[in-house]
Amino acid sequence: MSGTETFKVIRVIGNNVVMVQRGISELEYVILGKGIGFGTKPGGAIISDDPRIEKLFKLEDREQWSQYHHLLEDFDPKVLEITDEILNSITQEFQGRLNEKVYLALPSHIQFTIYRIRKGMDIINPFLEETKISFPKEYEIALRAAEMIGRAFNIEVPEDEVGFLTYHVYSAVSHVPVGQLVKASNLVGHLVSIIERERGMEFKNGSMEHVRLLMHLRFSVDRILNQPVKVDNPFAEEIRTKFTEEYGLAKRLAETMETDLGQPVPEAEICFLAMHLYRLFRRRLTQ
């Protein structure tokens, strides 16, 4: 953006979100930034070099803009206040800028959650255990967020919902879309089910072997999604030769991952998984 421009404030969405119009074009934008809405009023002005501005964006797609515009208009001011508190607690724990989408995604999620709880609708999270294990720090922040929401709206937020809030916390600091997190968690659960079915075993939730398996599968999925680089395994040939049964199962799991993620699974990753399965099964036999 060249030079200094002035934005006319249309609506203050919250302390961190303001809707504005840009110059004579009257195009609508959303400005994100810590404290940008504090003390600001509709009809007022914000200059483009305001140091509080972290992100300025407009939604080009008419349907997408209509959706977000509707959300902004319908947000409960109290929900936005709680969102500000939660975002402040996140920034105290993590350095760097937050994913700008959280400023809209989080209040939208909170508002719908409150609606569901007040209507007596069940909130069921099949990924709760895996979420707690994979994102412990984010889970603790989400737990505090749930307590804030509960106090502010006089409701009891179930632990399953804490798991969903954890996704939003992690997404905010990692810039990984919530949808991708849900997809990865669903895949990990499916992989565990395949192992249980093929081996005729069942893992007890929270047990050490269950925790280790979840963490290994989660890290494997994350590496495939986020680090498409060559992974070396100097013991690959030995693993394929000595642990043929576990390697075969690892290959079938890799095929499921490739289908679900649309990404190839490196041979070295398959061998690492086979080695982990060997240790897992051997440990169970010696118990």
C-alpha cells in the first residue's frame, strides 16, 4: 500500500476487529489488530499506517463476503468480548501474529456452541483423547477459555467442546486450518481402528501404548502434510526383511493415508511406522 490512506469506520466488531470503507471507492474491508477497535466509533477514521493494524483484507468472492458480513452483523457483543479475552490469553502464551481467520472463526464457533448448549444439543467429540495428547498446551488454554465462556453465559461447557476449542487455539498460532486438523484427527482414529481390527486387539484410552501410538501416527500425518521432504531411514532394508508382518500392515496404513491426504507416503516413513508397530506388538506380548 503506497502512501497514507484513511479508512472510514463502519462498525466496530470488537476490540480487535473493525469493518471499514476505503477511500472514495467505498470498498468494504475488515481490519484486524490488537486493540484496533478500542475507543473507535462508527463514522470515525483509521489511518493506514496505524501501528495496531496487523491485517487488512477484503473478501473478493461475493458469496463469501455475504457470509462473513452476516456473521459480523449477528455476533453477540458479549461473545466478542469473551473472544478478545481468549485471544489475549493465547498471545500471552505464544509469540508471533495470530492467524487472522481466528478473529472471525472463533466468535462464530463460540456463538454456535452457546446456542447448542442452551438448546440441550449434545456435543460429541470423537477426537478428544487424541487432541489432548497432541496439543497439551493448546488444550490447557482451551480449558481456560471454556471456563470463561461458562462464567460469562452461565452455562456448563462440556469437555468434548474443550477439544474443539483446542483446534481453534492451535489453528490461531500454527496457521493450520481447523478443517485440516479435523481431517488429520479423523484419519488417525481410522488408522487406529485398522490396527485394532487387523490384529484383533483393543487399545485402552489413555493407556501408555495408546498414547504412544496416537502420537506416532499424528506426527507421521503432520510430516506428510507439512514437510514434503525426503526422510531417510538407514534401517529400511533391515525392517522390510525382519519385520515383514508389521511392514505389510504399515504399507496398508500408508495406502489409507495417501488416499485420504492426497499425498505420497515416503518409504522411509512406512518403515518407521513398521518399526513402531513391531515395538508396540512386542511390548503387548511381554505384558
